[in-house]
Amino acid sequence: MAENFRDDEDRSRFKLDVGGAIAFITYRKSPGAITLVHTEVPPELGGQGVGSKLGRATLDAVRAEGWKLSVECDFVRSFMTKHPEYNDLLAPGAQEKKIATTYRAGCFCGAVELEVTGKPAFAGYCHCRDCQAWSAAPINAFSLWPSASVRITKGEAEIATFHKTENSYRKYCKICGGHLMTDHPRMRLIDVYANLLQGFVHEPTLHANYGSKMVSVKDGLPKYRDLPAELGGSGEVLPD
């Protein structure tokens, strides 16, 4: 069992305390059974193997209690795919459920590689001035993923970071300058640029920061002046 790990029953989650930062997996319990719902790892713990440590400790706890397991969390499904020794915990029929899809991406020169697992929390197009300047393009196609769903698989030491504001930490390869992703700590989401993800089908649902657009896009999607309310914006929608 991992140190500083415990079942926080009051909040229906297993949590791992790492120097005061909390990573957790939420759950639903019923007599003799448990469903793992969602994993969240704070940005400051990213790239340290905390998600895997939390996943292993959680599944060890499930085994110790003898619960029959169901999994809704894409991160836990992915972890179990890589660690099939835990598959015997699954309730009858649970193994037949679809395993989360993993998509891979990399920088321009190939020195840095990463992968994302599952589905993005939000996908769309950003028209903000910072994205326009950073990408040297009028529109940025974004896909926002929970931090626990993003993993650096190669060249982490070659990643540089620039942040103009505390809202966005933009990451790129030190060698080729190729853009990789933008970490949004306050949202606890990471924008892995949709056009970098191999095999990923970008399914946009909104336009963000349309109030500073350089080009008009008449596609019927909602156009937010800044951001949707659930992402910390005003929620104000502009005409198509």
C-alpha cells in the first residue's frame, strides 16, 4: 500500500497525499461492490508517476476488501490494460467493456513523445490573442484532457515551458521548438494540440474567445465571447 494513501469515505474517494497535494480516484460503493469513476492528479504532480502509484494502491485496497470491481474511469482502465494482474478483480461482464483508447503525439523532431488516454473533457477552437501569437495562426484547435490522462513517454528533459500568465503554461521541445501542449492549472486540464494526436478525430463542440476572432466561422457551434461558465468564463454567447 502506498504511503499517505487512504480511503476518504466522507468524500467517496481514495486519495494519495504527496507533500500536501492530493491526487484522488472517486468511487461509488454498494454492498460488496465498488465502481471507480474518475481520477484526478494535480498539475504540480504530473510526470512523477503519481497516477500509477495511486492506481496501484487503489486496486490493492479493492482486493484487500474483496469488492467486485466496475470501472468507468478511463485512466484506471488504461492502467489495468498495462497491469492485467488486477483483471481478476472485475465483476462478471466488466472485462467486456471497451478499453479506453490511447493516442500518441510528439514534437517536430521526435525528441519528445507523449500519450493521452480516453476522451477529452472539452474540444473546440480558441480565438484568443495569446493562442494566435503562440501558434502564428488565427485559430487553435484544442482538446482539453484531465491531467491524469496525459503522460510523457519520451524526452521529458527536453521540454521547456513558457507562461505569460498563471492561466496557461505552454510547453515545447527545446531542440526543435515544436509545440506540444498547454497546461491550464486552474482548470486542471491540459490542451494537447488536436492536430498532433495520431488517429484522433477532432470533434469540436464550441468556439472560445470569439470576441477576439481574426476570422469568422459559420459552423453552427456556440461562439463564446470568452469561455463557457464551466471553464471559468462569462458564458456569454455571440452570434454565429
